[in-house]
Amino acid sequence: MERRAKAWGQIGGVGTARALRQADEAYRLYLDFIAAGHLGLDFTRWLSRASGISHGTCYNRFKAGRARTTLRESGGRLNRNQAGLIAELREREATPIPDLPWDDE
């Protein structure tokens, strides 16, 4: 996983295309990080240390990757900017799920 994190920092490209590739790969790396059982560690700090990229950049790429994946799975539009994606994810997280009394009968 350390090699993948180092390779994550070396993803080529320019501008938005690079940022989107890094965002998607950061979220995939996060899923593998959790699957490996590293539950007590801060993923973005680990990614920053392993890749050599600043913590703020790692955090922003991770949040963007998570937002893109959430929208992709829910059938949302992916042609929005990163701030819009993160705002929608924040709204989904903040919206309470109603506890409806369902009848089982």
C-alpha cells in the first residue's frame, strides 16, 4: 500500500484531469486502507506522509473522490465542479434520515 501511495503522488497530467484522477485513486486507496484494518489511523495524514504531498491536498482529493463515488453510485451528474460535489455530499451527510414507523403486518 505504501508503493501505491507513493505512485498516487506521481500521477501525471495537468489541471482538472490530474485532480480528478487523483481524487478517484485516493478514494480507492482509502477503501483498501480500511479493508487492511487500519481503522485507528488518519488516512489523509498517512497518505500525505507516504506520498510526499501536503495534507491539505490529500484531504481535498480524498473528499472529492468520495463525493464523485457517492454521486456516481446514486446516478448523479458528475459534470459539476469539485466544490459543488463536496457541497452536495455535505448536504447528504447533514440531512437526517427520517425514522418512519413501518408496519410489518
